[in-house]
Amino acid sequence: MTRIVSIHSFRGGTGKSNTTANIAAVLALDGKRVGVIDTDIQSPGIHILFGLQGDAIKTSLNDYLWHGMDIEQAAQDVTANLGVSVKGRVFLIPSSIKPERLLASYVKGTMRKN
């Protein structure tokens, strides 16, 4: 059965990224396949908690939204970066850490039409 969990706060620094990463890891320990989507466009950072450095991010949520990339292509398997053996899998769709890419896409008007 598919479930969607959304974590939100109107302020920064409330622990959203840490909470999200911990929930994803616990679910993966239980054998679940988990997808995490970083929608923090202004200050993305959950990729760091999952062991991805900025230069390791080749695809992002922006590529899906603005460039027509399939969502599966934008997802990166970060299971091996959890530091423990898990029965499930964790996939991360990071937000772009390059704001100029988002701006350039917006100016071009190439947003996905779904």
C-alpha cells in the first residue's frame, strides 16, 4: 500500500530535513521502498544528510519540473549512503543547488505541462 507523508514548516531551522531523513531510514530498515522529494527550492540541503555532495547531483527536481525528465531519472538511490544495512531502498529527488538553473528554466517558460 502506498502512503504519502508530507513534512512542512513555515520557518527554516525546525528540523524538517533531519526528520525526513530519519523517517526514510526507519522505513527502509523495515523493508519499505521510500522516495524523498526535496522541495526546498530556496535552501536545499537534505542531499547532504543522504551523503550526496553538490557536485554528485546530476539530476534534480528541476529537471523533472522544467525539462521533461522522467521522475525515475531524477531519483538517485541513496540506500548505500545510510551507513547501515537495510531491507528496503531510499531514493532521493534533490532540489537543484544551482538557483541559476531554476531561473533560466523559468525565463524560458519550459515548465512541464502535466
